[in-house]
Amino acid sequence: MMNQLKDFLLRDAGDENESGRAVYVLRVGTLGECVYFILFAVILLLFGRWLDSLLPLACCAVSLLLMYFTYHRQDRRHHTSHCLGAFYGITTMWIITTVILFGWDCGIQHLLFVLLLFVFTTSYRSIKIKVILGLIIYGLRLGLYFYTTRMLPFFPLSMKLNHALQLLNTTTVYLLLILIMSVFAGDTLRAEGKLAMANQKLNALADTDPLTKLPNRRHALKYIGECVHNSSTPICPTVAIGDIDFFKKVNDTYGHEAGDRVLEILADLFHKTMEPYGLCARWGGEEFLFFFEHLNMDNAKIVLFELLDKIRVTVIPFGDQSIHVTMTFGMNDAVLRAQTPEEIMRQVDQIIMKADEMLYLGKQNGRNQIVG
């Protein structure tokens, strides 16, 4: 039943130029006031105020008409902002009229708090306009109060009737405030959740190479820097730079799509190999960085020799072709100490630069090997 009611209130709730939340809150408020007007009329009837009950029944009819208009907005005259204005007008006239007719003690003026909440939750107007409307509502409440201190109601109510209407008005206001704030809070939380997910995706894109899905150079440097910074003692990692041998020849012979396929398959192999030891990142082009956080150079070299053997026997299918590649690795290790961020980066640059020098020696000495 509740789900059906919610679906009814959410149906056609806004288009690309309107807030679905505003329409939904408007319908919740209008439906709540319809029930309130009916109960108000019933209480007056129970106390024998037959003629007085016509006013809330008339307001209920107007509110139902307003509800109808929220579902039929093909005509520009009936778009959300106009319906909100009509809601403000109906509620304001009801408050003013009933306070003048029945007095202050029945609590009808409390509905002004509902109007205030509507102003701040259903409009994308500037905060300046919202504050001005809020001050108008504040002035209206003060004006009605001072009016009732000088003027008697046209149709005074008995104490019991005042108590009954006070209970109805207070309960209605609290329920509407809870409902509206529930809608607003839920909408806000959902929006914040979507924003957080979007930020996570953006951060992932900023730190990830789109082709190989490996961390990029930016993320690798940040990761190494954090490892050094977060360690209470100096660390002695091993860094290797690996380069695919004759990669340009692969692109020239088979095309760039084949080159991309080589990078994708090798990247998956690198990731699986390095997962227990540290990080593999795409350093640029056909170069990859391997960071062994807790392995000295001898142990890291064992891992790289096993990786190099796997690369040599890996068959990379491309169409009806089978592509084989080899790699050359340069290695280096060093003691890295947590100091200032600039000093950490200077140390990291040095260890990578020396690994790159070893890679250059490997290229000069025939490739398909590990130097370090």
C-alpha cells in the first residue's frame, strides 16, 4: 500500500527543467493538507459548527484541484513553480482567514513552519530570495499574533474545541515536517552517494592507464612516496624498469591494434606476478615500472627471471597471427628514508633513474635479459 502511494506521488515527477523532488514534496504537502482539511471539518461538525465546516471543505477541494494540476503540466501555466505558488497562496490564506475567524488559541498559525520549510527545500532560487521569503513568513506570524491581542475572533471557539484543533494542527505540522525532511534528507544522501561514486571513478581514471588498466606513472610515484612516508623505519625496496624489445617492429609489422593487444596481455601477466610483492605500473609507451616494496634485489631478481621466462613463452594471438615478444629489465635498490615530501621524491627519482641506466645497458648488450 505504501509503495503504491509512493509510486503515485512520484509519477511524472518533473522533467529535465524541473526538480522531481520539488514536485514530490509538493504532492506530499498537498495530500497532507487535504487530509488535514477533512479532519478539521469533521471536528467542527462534531462540535455542531456546521456552517464553519464549509471553509476547510472548500480548501480541501482547491487542494485536490492543485494536486490534479501537478499531474497535468502540458500547459506551461501549470508547471511546478506555479503549483508551488498556488500551494503557498492556499496555505497562507487559510492561516490568515482562520486566525481572524477562530483566534490564535487553536494553533492554526503553526502551519507557517511548513511554509518556511517548503521555501527552503523545494526551490532552486538564490538564498537571498529564500531569506526574504522567510522574513515575510516571520513578519506574517508576528502580525497575526499582535492582531489577535487587539481583536477578538469573529467566531470564538469553546475551550474543548480549541484543544481539539490545537492537537490537530500540532500533529499535522509535525507529520508534514517529518515527511518533507525525510524526502529532502533521502534525496540529499542519494545525491551525495552519487557524487562520491563519481569522484571515485574520476580518481580511478586519473590514476589508471586506460589501455592496460595498470596504475599510471602519477599513481606509481604517489604510491612509492606514501610507502616511504608511512614507514616508521627506512625501507629498502627494489625498483625495476622493463621495456618490451623491438615493440616498434610489432606495431610496424602487425599494426597498432596488435601492439595494444600485446600491452594488454602482458599487463595482465605483470599484475598477477606483482600482486604479492608490490606494484606494477605503466611507465610510458612500452615501458613498465616494477616496485618490490619488501624484497631485496636478489629476491626481486628471482621473481623477474620467472616473469621473463613466462614472457618468452607467452603467445599473443592477433587475428590469424601469433606474436612473441621478449623484455629487458634494469634493476636497482636503495635505502629510502621518510623526510620531507620533496626529499622523498628526490630519493625515488634517483632509484628509478639508476634502474633506467641498467635498462639502457641491457638494451646495449643484446636485450632479453635482466641487468642489475
